[in-house]
Amino acid sequence: MSLLRRGHKNELKPLNEAEAYARCHGTRGDEVRIIKVEPRRARYETGVSGERLREAFESRLDTREPDEETEPTVDET
């Protein structure tokens, strides 16, 4: 009696997607529905890059007048 079985490979059958899903998650219940999602609409060109928008925002911050409440106060003690 041979303990090692030579010549008999124990190869597994490749699984398709449905079989793999069933093996991992079990059978699909009634609470799971497959829906079709419409493709996203095309984006439009804005004419400004993110870097240019950031630079414009920084320049507006630099040119604004400071609020009285946020001005630093000097304590003379």
C-alpha cells in the first residue's frame, strides 16, 4: 500500500464569478438587488486650474483689511 498517491493530482476546478461569490458570501437573499447605474455625465471645462484658483484666493486674503477683533493687541504693563 502506497502512502503517497503519485499520478493522481488533486486539481481544483476554476470557479467562475458566480460560483466564487456563492462560495465566499453564500446565496444571495431577497434583500440584495442588482441595479443598473447610469453613466456619469461629462464634466465641463472650467477654464481655471486648481493651482490658479488657490493663487487667486491667497492674493484676495493678502489684500483684505484685517478685522478689528482679530488685530493683535499689545499689552503695556
